[in-house]
Amino acid sequence: MLPRRDRTLLLEEFDRLWERRVHRDGLRAARAWYRRETLAFATRWPLERFRRTTTTMGEGMMDGIRQLRHTVRGLARVPGFTAVAVATLAIGIGANAVIFGIVDRALLRSLPLPESDRVVQVFEGWFTNLATVEILQGGLTTVTAIGAANDAGGRTLEPADGPARRVTVAEVSPEYFEALGVVPRLGRLFAREESEPGRGGVAVVSAAFWRTALGGTAGALDGELVLDGVSHAIVGVLPEGFDFPSARNDVWVPVVMDASNPGLHWGNGSYSSVARMAPGVTPAQVLGEVMAFEETMRLANPLWTPNPGFWEGARVTPLQEARARWVQGPLTVLLAAVAVVLLVVCANVANLLLSRGLARGRALAVRSALGAGGGRLAREQLMESAVLAMAGLAVGLLLASWSLSLIRPHLPAELPGAAQVGLDPRVVIVTAGIALVTALIAGLLPAVRAARGAPAAALRQSGRGGGASRSRRRTTRVLVAAQMAAAVVLVVSAGLLARSLFALQGVDPGFVTDSRVTARVHLAPGLSGDPAARAVLLDDLAAALSRDPALGGVALASTIPFGSEDEYMATFIPGVTDDPNELPMARHHRVTPSFFEVAGIPLLRGRGLADTDRVGSPLVAVVDETFAQTFFPGEDPIGRIVRYPWRGAPDIEVVGVVGSTRHGDLADEREATFWVPLGQMGLGPIGHAVVVAEATGEPSAALGAVTARVRGLDDRMAVSELLRYEERLGASLAGTRLMAVLLLVFAVTALALGCVGVYGVAAFSVREKLREIGVRMAMGASTAGIRKEVLREGLLLAVPGGVLGLILAWPATRLLEGLLFGVARLDPVTFIAVPLILSGAALLAVVVPAHRATRVDPAVVLRGDG
């Protein structure tokens, strides 16, 4: 309880007093005295100890407050230095807050589901059909529930008041919600029997849809939604922020599990499946049990029989990992970029603090000579760094909030948690931690130098003509070199991504987008499954649109290149793909005969589609050049036969070859594609038609004309996705463009901060050499020579960092390999251009110090007045 030395002295004193009491009063009285004194000490000592401790803490707290006030007043006396330091820190801290906020939502935050670590995606990277999921539902013991969902598709909502409009609807099996463990905000979820054929329609809605479209009241559960002409009773509202299988969903309905319709039950492979693992089970165990059903799934398929090993390579992956897989690479690059920016900020602020320490070196030396300890001076330096960092944190958070408001609308909708990205408490706390670490890193070197300062040497150097020590110059040069090296790495990375973006924008998509507008028209309910009635309606729609003077050529399609949906079809080609279990996948479009002319896709051989290719006439198809080269190399494809993959599918004769197009990503290779007549091919229900038209005037007028003509034909038809074709192509580049812009901003920021460092060192060097420059100019040195020397010195400051940066860029750009298009990772143009940019920036940074050096008045300097 007491220090050893005090404890020894106290015991020795007690021994002396004990012996005296024994000799004077006897043993019994001495024992009574000992007990009284022991009890009194045990009572007084804790109180005394508490008093001393609180006094010490209070004194320490007051000393800390006094030191804080002193630091704030000191910074207020140098507003220029403080503003630059705070602005520099705010840039680095704000940039980290922005990117960490995105990364946290997409990669780090647990899914908003109960025991989310038990939820896995089955067949991750694959889509599956309802029949396969149904087989697994009856046999898996490693999961407590497995369900399937079809990603958001559009349906026409017919409100009681107002025109028809589109909502996004996901079809899910009842077990899907059970697998996710979701609890509804209001009402209930689906029952198993509600997926049986012929049952009445029910629906659950998102919290956002419930608020905006249904008034946000509990009475909404008594209402109905009419979707594609079918009434659905609203039975539940899902929790806020529920975004499975997609954030785009407004409504969820039960999928019809109809085993009597093999085309939909087995043939529709557009479903994703999730499962909830039993406690203690791993994804590997689930995968092992799933693969044990491979033979059952393979032989049960009535449409075709996959070969053994068809599911080889399938994965069972935690749902959070599966959702974030496609964004992990780009976000890692951005996180690394902002980390580099933060290191540049640390180096820049450390340099500023070193320069400030040198400017007040005499004052610190005097305080040290008068007895101020090195530890106290170091603490003051760290306190100053911490105050600057906290001010930078406040400004940085404001900057991050403003930046996120600009960035959030441009985040891809598929980015997990994109709608919730913001400065929530978790992001603010982590950002505050980053600010404190930044303060420690930036202030550590100046603090060490303050603690090790020698008063006598500092006082000698602080006289007139005294200069900074060699170690100080070396330190600042190393910091500047580190800043420039980091900036070069970022500039190289941004340059490669920018060149990749330019290359993508120059890619020929294979069709014309100028003056073309597109829209999705959703057919009236009841027509999607009636080929004859649908063909009549499509003819009427095309005729109505063609009569509008705002529209030139008009074409209709089921899907279009760079549209919101894709159609793929396994294709059987007699004599080419004889094994029915090894059928290639080809893109599939259903279009009207005018489509190729309107879209500017050239006819290369044979004929195009004709108005006579209708229901009841021989089936025909037009293939693209990639299809012809892939399956008929060196042969004439005209007259060849292709078939759909199911047993008994009819022959389709190839009648023409058109140019190849790109479809969803300009960076992807052209894919084999075949085109069939929209009015001829049923291929299951189709509830929409995509309009492609040439605008004769303003595109906005053309899009308005599409809406007016559709509603004039049938007001039950909704119109959505009213876009210029250029916008569709631009949307495919949105992610790459956003990343390139952010990386470029970070690179320019790092380069600017590096140039600030070069400027600071050059300006300080000129200030140190004023007397020398004055002497040289008095002896006849020319101003051009002085300017050239200062410029050369500034350039030499940047060269070591530039060389180091180019060396580091070689391995660093490996992170970009999967993101580049049309440009090599070691692109010579970029690696040559960056040193030129660096040289220009460094020269620009020293223009002002060079100009100041040439304005020196030798007489003033030599008199000692300068």
C-alpha cells in the first residue's frame, strides 16, 4: 500500500515506539496502544491517499487545460500556418471518411439479418431453377431453410387514381424470407401454400414503397395492388433498408411452384438461392451435401440431361462475401489511394510543424535553457498536432458530408448498402481515430526533435545568419521526397485508369446511338401469353409511334444491346453441337424487321427479317458475324438450322448475317448472338416491348411523343426507362468513370500537397540564403542565373521522390490489372507523361521563391536590414 522506502521507515518507527511503550507501560498497555494506532492509520491512510490522488489529478487536469489554452492561443497568432495545416488535414481526413463510409457499408458491415453469418448463397456465381431448389429443400440436413428469388423485374401497377406506372417486383419462394431470417415490420410473410398454382395473389412491400405509395399507415395492409392486371392483397411490410435480392425492389410476390410446367419450373434458370445453415455447420459442409444430390438433380430434368460434373465449380459462400465480391477490387484500390493521400498529408503537416519549430527555435531554446524538460516540449508539440488534427477532423467531416451528397446519386445501385452510405456514428468514430493517428504520425518527428534539442546549439544557430542544421534539411528533403513518391504512384494509377476510360469511350458498340431514343412499353394485362393478340397490339403500337412527326424510324424488341435485361439461350446446332449436354450459350433478341435499320446494324449476307415472318410461317433467325465465325467458320451460315435446347424444339432457319454488337459492357468481347422476329416467336410470355426510335428533333420531344402515343393507344400500358441511347452506353461506364474521377482527385490532391512541400523547402532555402544571394548579386551575379539556380534546386527536390514513385508504381499498379481496358499496366505513355507532369508541377511550385530571390536588394541585405 506504501512505497517500499516509506513502508520500511514506518515499520522501524513503530518498532521503536513499541519497545518504549513496553518498557514504560507494560506489555498489555503496549498491545492496546498498538491496536489503536493501527486502526487509526487504517482509517486515515485511504482518505489521505484519495486526497493526494485527486489533488494530483486536478493539478494534472488544470495543467492540461492551461497547456491546451496556450496551444490554441499560439496557433491563433499564426493564422496562415494554422489555416494551411487544418486545410491539409481536412483534405486527407475527409477523403478517408468518404471512402471508408462506402467500404464499411459494402464490405465490413454485417448484413442486417439475424445471425447473418449463417446465411449463405448456394451455387454462388450461378443461377438456378426452382426445381433444383425444391429438390434440395427436401433433402438437405445442413441447412434449416433454403429459398430462391428472381431479381427485380418490372410489372405494371394500375392505381385506383392515376395512370399506370412501373414498379419493380421480385418473385420469391416462401422459404426465401425464412432463410434470411427477416421479420416483417408490419403484417406477415408468405405461407408455403401461397406458392401453389391457382392460389390468390398476395404481396409484401418495401418500407419505402409503403411510405411513399401507400401512405405509411397500418391500414395499407387492408389494400390491394393490381400488378399486370392481377390483384394482390398486401399482407406485410418488410423492414427498413431490406435490399434482397436487390435494392431496386418495391414489391415481393410468391413465385408459383408449378411442377406441371417444366418450361418454367426447370427451364427458367434466373433464380438465385440462399440458405440458412444449421448451428455449427460450415459452408464447405453445405456444399458437400449439395453435391451429393448432383445425380438426383441431373437425372430429374425433363428438358435435358446435364453431363456428370455439370455442377463442378459451384460454390457455397457467405451471403455478405457473395454480395461484395464484384466491388471488392475497386474499393480496395480506392482505400489504398486514400491511405496514400493520408500519408502525404502526414508528411506535409510534419514538414509544416518542423518549419514552425525552427521559426520559434530561439524561444524553445531559451525555455529549455531555463529548465523546461524535453518531455514537456515534446508533449506541447504533440498537443499542437492534436489540436490541428481535431480542427481538421471537424472541417474534414463537413467536407466528407458535402462530398457524399455529390457521390451518393452516382453509386451503382448494385453496391451493397449504397442507399445507406453516410456519416453515421461508426464512420465518425473511425474517422476520429484516423485523425488521432494522423496527429501522432505528423507530430511524432517534430516532438522527438523538440525533446532532443540542445539549447546552446539552438541559441548559436538562431543568431543572424544562422541556418537550419544539416539534419533538419535532410529531414525536410526526405519528407518532400516521400510526398512526391506517393503522388507519383497515384498520378500513374489515375493516368492508367483515365486512359482506360478514354479507350472504352472510343469502342464501337456496333450500332448507332446518335439521335436514338429508347423506352420500355409494358403491354396491357392479359396479352403477355397470347402470341396472336400480342402481335396485333405490337403492330398497332409500331404504327402509332411511326405516325408521330417527332419520331423517324421506329423498331420494337424484347431486349436490346445495353438494355436493362439480357436474354441468353442454350443453342443446338445440328452438325456442330451434337452433344445435347454441351450446348453453347448465345445472346437472344426478339425484334421487329425494322430494328437493324433503325439501330444502324449492317446486313452482311442473306436477308433481314421481314414483315411476313409472323406466327404460322416457317421459323427464321438472323445471326451476327460472331455467331457465324464461332459455329460456321469458313462456311456459309445461310440455310443452316438452329434449335432451342428443349426436346422437340422446332427448326429455325438462318436467313441472314448482320454485324456484331457489344451488349452490356464495352470492355467485353462480342458474343455470339441470334435475332428472331418479335411477331413470330412466342418463347414464353413477354409483357413488354422496348422501343428504339430515331428522333427527328430534340430527344426530349421524341421521348414525350412515345409516352403520349402509348397512353393514347391504351392507358393501361405503362412507359418506363425513357432514355437516349447514349445514356444507356454512358451508364455502363458509370462505375469506371466514378472510380477514375475519384482516383484523379486523390492524385491531384497528393501532387498539390507534394508541390506545397517543394515550395516550402525552396522558400525556406531562399530565406536562409538571402545574405549569400545579396553578396553574389553585389559581385555581379545576374538575376537570370539566380533564378535558374533556385529553379534547378526545386526540380532536384522533386527528382528523388519522382524516381522512387515510378519504381513503386510498378508493383502498385497490379491492383488495377482487372480494371484496365486497352492499356497495359506498364503503359509507356503514362510512365513518360508522369515525370513531365511532375517536373512541370515542381517548377511551378518554385516560381515564387525564384522570383523572390531575384528581388533581393544587395545593399539592404549587406547592411543587415533584410
